[in-house]
Amino acid sequence: MPMHIAIVFSPDYSSELQKLAFHTPVWLVDTPANHAAAEEAWRAAIEWPHITVTLFRPPEEHVTKEDWSTLLEQISFRERALDSVDVIGAPLSLVARAALTEAGLARFEETSSGFRAKRA
């Protein structure tokens, strides 16, 4: 079964989190607003156990290839092999492309909220 996740860099994704988390595992940048929304999602997961939200520390001002690689390493440790990733709140930068390509996700398309990376 294909594995798809979302990685959210938006500092306040609270109003959209529940809807997204209901359909796909979410890795969410840990900010005060997102942390509160994640706690709500964790409470909802009692009734809907397929809801998965994982918080990660926000990167420094500019996300480096090392930041991307570390995050993807953490994700691959927790999730099955990824087939696609929706990235929300971050552009398709050269460093993101390089790290995702190294992780086997080498097909890219930009979206209105960020970009999607898929296995080649």
C-alpha cells in the first residue's frame, strides 16, 4: 500500500490540521498554535486512531539540506517507505529538492500551498 505523508512548515496550520490529519499522517512544525492544534488532533485520535500528528522542531531561518535530511531520516525511522510527500508552507528550494531526491523522491510538482514530491 502506498505511503503518503504531509510535512507542514506553516507556523499556524491550526484551522486546517484536523481535516488533513484525518486523511494522511502529518509532520507539523512545532509552534504554539500548531502545538495546540496537535493536542486537539491527539484527543481526536482516541476515537479515530488512524489520525497521526508528529511535531518537529522548527528549523533555523533558512532550511538547509542538512535540516531536510535530518527530518526525512526521522520520518523514515517512524513511517514505512514513503511514496509521496506533500510539503505545505515551504517552497521547492534546491536544498529541499536535493535532500528529497537522495531519499528517493525525485518527481516534483508545485502546489498552491507548497509542493509534492513522489517516488521516481
